[in-house]
Amino acid sequence: MLQKRTESNQINVGVVVPQTASYPQLGYHFLQGIQLYFTLHPNDFGGKKVELHIEEVGLARETDIGGKVQKLASSGMQAILGWSAGHVIENMAGSAQMAGIPLLWTNLGDSIPRRELPFGILFRLEGGHWQSSYHLGKWYSQHEKQSPGEVFDFLDSGYDFAAVFRTGVSPELVEKSWTQVTNAGGQFDIPPATALENLSKENLLPVFSVHPNAWKDDYASYDQIARGYRLASPIPGPALKEQISTDPWHMDESMEETTIFMRGCKEYFEQDPDPFYLLGYELGAWLYAGCKRIEEVDGWGDMATRIETFGKVDLVTPRGAFSYHEPLQLMTPPVSITEQKQGEAPRIVSTVPSMEVITPDHSDLDPIQVDHKARFINPYMVI
């Protein structure tokens, strides 16, 4: 059991880290990302130092996370950081509310923006996958006259990617679109190459989010497509001859913060950063900015000031300047839309603020066999 800390020169922050047997490195990378930010930036706030108190839990189990949050809330923490599906921590936020402790929470892809939160203490940082698919749909409508032929599987893209892409596309193009699900039954039961052949017969442009393993030996067929659109995915596939994609993890290499982050990963972890390092690093940056602002106004003893501060900080990370949506208490990154040709690096053609809060209508997507994925993508994006 953690003991309550009372040292005036110490800022105690609890960190709830998920761990799984299948992907043990992901929670570890998330934690390392938080620690990296405080390693690369002075951990000094008017003579106070942030100390992290780590609590590990299983895969997004609500009872585990609720118990850990309650434990940390009763142990003198001044803030709590964590990573899980948004609905899980929302249901467990009561303990932190009673203690007046702000929660800073993140995940890779809680796709649909959630309801207005009942508590004034829960702040969330999103990975940007939902917004990326939506903005790709808008881009499509602005640049294409053909209706999209949508090829999705449920291994990584999920139901919501299809829903929000369609939400961004103009109604007249959606009306004539055609959708093919390649992994609806848990197997690659409809080969992607077959789906693409169907698209060409209908004179539709391919829009897809398909795990690269699904293509297997179909690269030749895949490569015959002249151009297409790919939704955001944490697992890159082979490039089309020409494709437009959204990239929620694009880092602005012209920024000093990006250089610092990438060098830090190389020096301390001896590898290039992955999205989990970056999520932790960004959550650390949010905590850091909040601590700095609270110290400037001498607000550590005032819970209201401490809580209010985290919604007003300016957050800039290697992905750029984040947008804050106050009703949802949600911080989101900008979305980069890129063009890529085979053998070439992606070229950014548009960057847009990601936060446009809408809730897609699920009713028109019944043909996509939503029962196979229960309408929500995996919050860790690693199934």
C-alpha cells in the first residue's frame, strides 16, 4: 500500500499502466514515454520534483482500474495518469472526484467521441484515429467525383472507421458507394484482391483499411490499382502506386521537440519511437505543462485551481499543437493527410485541427455486420 506523502518539495503523481501477456511491451513503452519527458526536461517546479507512483493492471479490467485509482486517490496523489478505454475510466472516476484529484487519461483509439463527462476532473488525450478517418472522408469529397468502394476488415480498422469515414463523405457519394468487409467472420474469408476486383467492375475508387497480413500473396493484384485511399492504421501495409492516407502519428520533423523526442528514444531505448512511447511522452508533456502553470499561480493547495489548470494549458508535442474541446475535456492532435507514391516518402498535402465533435449515425451501417465487432474498435489498437 502506498503511504501518503506530505513532503512540500514533492509532487506525487500516480500512474495506472495496463499490462497484458500478449503485448507486455506496450504498457512498458507507455510508461517509458512518460518518464522520458521528465528525463529530457528539467524536473524542477519551483524546487518541487514530480515523483511517479506506478500501479499495473490487467487488460482494461474495470474492477482492477477502479481499485488502483481508489488506492492512489487515498494515498496523497496530486494527479493520476493512465491508459485504458475511455468508458472504463469514466465509470471509475468517482474515487478521484471525491478526492478532488485530476485524472489525465489517454488511449490509442476510442473512436467515437463520448458523451459530455459528469465530472470536472477527467481529461483525455486521444490518439486521433477516429478524427483521421473522418477528415479523410472530407478530403475525399473535396477531390473526387467517383463514389468510394470501401474495403474494411475488423482486425484493426473496425466498425467505427467505416462509420466515421462515411460521415465525412458527402451524401451523394455515399449513396452510390459499395462496402466489402474482409474479416467479418474472424478469418480472411473474402480476399482483399477479390474485393478490389469488384470495385474496379463498379468504377469505384478503393478506400481501405486492411491488415497487411490479409494480402499475403495478393500483392501483385494489389499493385495493379493505380491509386486509392487508405484510412489511418497503426500497421502499415504496402504502398499503392499512388495513395492518399491520413496519418495520426505524423511527427513534424522541423520542430525542436520532435528532434529531442526521437534522439531520446534512440539514446535511452535504442530504438525508433512507436505510438506507445509517443502517447506516454504526450501525457507526460501535459502533466509537465500543468505542473508548471500550477506552480506559477501557487495553486497546489487549491484543488479547484489544480483541476481547472489542465484544461487550459497549451500542449505542443512532436505531432504539433493540440486542440482542446472543453465539453468533452478532450485534447486531440492535428491530422496530417499525406500523398505517397511507391518508393517515395509520404508528402503532407494538408494538416487540419482534428477536433470536430460529431456522433455518426450507426443505423445506416447494418450491412457491415456490426455484430462481429460490437461497434467499437479495440482501445489498444493491437488485436
